[in-house]
Amino acid sequence: MAAEYMRGGNGPLIMELKTYRYFGHSMSDPGTSYRGREEIQDVRKTRDPIIVCKNKILTANLATEDELKKIDAEIKAEVNEAVAFAKQSPVPQPEELYNDIYYDEPPFEVRGCDAFTPGVSRQTRTETA
């Protein structure tokens, strides 16, 4: 519905998506000092967006439990393949940090300088190359 609204030329749309942080804010914060394990388990059972969506799909007979399990297995296999590819790939050069962020990649410049060569503009570097 939101995608249709946007594609219909209706301008920007702000969406508020409420979810729950199951873990603490950091490694030193287990997240259990200000809420009990019972609360976390209750939220997982009753308000977890993935479980709620899954239950709606099952209730509406859009898919069976086995079909959803198959989809889940396919997704996990795809993620595992991507992780393996990333781990065996060389570490990218710093210049690659800002690549492939936007569809139509704008040059990354701040006040005429690129992010990796302080005081040297991308234009100057290109002209001298």
C-alpha cells in the first residue's frame, strides 16, 4: 500500500514501524537489568513482527507451515552463501567505502575534497592523472 502510494506520485511518506529490541544496547548491557526475561519471551510470542506476519499468512491460508519452512531454509542457505563469499573475498580498499550506496552514484565530495585525500579535490586529482 505504501509503495503504491509513492509510485502514484503522492510524494514522500513517513512510516513508523514499532518493534522490540530483544538484546541490550551493547556488549556490556545484557538488557535484563531493566526488564525481565519473561517480558522478552512474552513480546517474542505475541508481538514479534516476523511471527505476527507468519501467523497472518497461515491464518489467511496463503501458505502452509511446510511452505514457510522451505522458504526459511532457502533464505538461510542464501545468507550462508553470501557470508561465505564475503569471508573469502579480499578486504575492500578504503576508496570503495562509499561505492554502491545510491542507485545513481553521486561523487562523494565534501567542500570539493574527496573522503580519502584531505585537501585534494577529485577534480584536481583527475586533471593531474
